[in-house]
Amino acid sequence: TVLSVMNGFQNELRTRILGVASHVQISGPGDVLAGWQSVAALAVSNPRVMAAAPYVNVQGMLTFDSAVRGSVIRGILPEREERVAEIGRHMKAGTLAALKPGEFGIVLGVDLARALGAVVGDKIALIAPQGNVTPAGIVPRLKQFSVVGIFQVDHYEYDAGLALVHPEDAQRLYQLGADPSGVRLQLDDLFAARSVARELMAKLDPGVFASDWTRSHANFFRAVEIEKRMMFIILTLI
């Protein structure tokens, strides 16, 4: 019974949270990771690392009709993202493969799409907070995106605040250059993330930072640790 409870909780944690979040995330100074291919190769050389995928992480404002919502915009390569996250398994409509460079497609969380009132096929506007300086003042950069998919991972943080685009489209709109923000890693054991992050930090160049899910989702990690301690106490008393 104890093992079933713990395994069930770990499976729920893995599917609900880490299906979207990365086990380990490597980012560069100023959210720019130059030479990400070499960083990814170094990470994959670790026996615990199963896959690596680059990402672009920015923030923007999405508008459709009269609805306006702020969102985290994540640029992903669909073919690589499938190896480090399970969003493709939680698609309610469309596919991640529909994100193609130059076509400005976007995949929305189900609650975000509902708040905007948008469905697959609609055209929504993405406004970048960085603007262009003109004689008339600062004009925000704006681009129209087509909704090509909707996902639902049953975690409100992502369903209501995450939008996925192709990294080239994000880099073009935000004028970021060719380098991504960092690299996301998938491990064979999610509970080895802390030790793997420390090992990678010792090998990475100064200024490059590796963080694991136990930092970005500290509350859930503490819940797992407390559960294990309580189970140990209960078994000891029995």
C-alpha cells in the first residue's frame, strides 16, 4: 500500500508538472546561450541525460477581439521538444509539428485559449514588450500568429499562461539573434536532477547556469520529501 501511494504520487507529479517543465535547464547570461550545440553535447554525454532541446523564453501579450492576456512565450523545435517534454501527448487540438519556421503558428494552453476566446484557425496578435523607437515615440512590436494547436496538461500555471511558437519566429519578432535562451534536458530519473545539475555546473563555462526542477517547483519537491519522511515514520511505528 505504501509503495502504491508513493508510486502514484510520483507518477502524478511526473505527468502533471514535468510533462511540460524540464528536469534540468541550462541557460546563458542574459538569457542568451551561445554555442548551444556544444552545451547540449556536453550535457548528453552524462549517462543520466536522455535528450536535450534548445528553447527561447520570452514574455508577451496576446490579444484576440477584445480579450488581452499576458503569457510566457516559449520557442521550441517540435522534433526535439518531443524528447524532453510530453506536451505532444496532451494536445486537445492540432499538433506541435504544425509549428514551422516563417509561418508564425502558435500553440496555446487550454485555459489561455478559453480566456482569449480563440480556437484552432483563429488569428491572434502577439505584442512584444520591447518596442521600436520612432519619431512618434516607442511603438510596440506586434505580429499576427495563427492558432495551430491547443494543449491541456491539467496544471493551471501552464494551461493558462504558456504559449508555444517556433524559435525562429520568436527570435525574429523579439530581435534576439540566432542563439536560444538555453537548453532543456530530460533525465532517466527525475529525482537525480539535483545531482546532475551540480555535475554539469562544474563542467560548464562561467556565466552559464544549470538549474533543476526542484528549484523551479520547490513546493512539489518539498511535498515529495515530506511524504517520504512520513512514510518512513509510519513504517517504523508499524
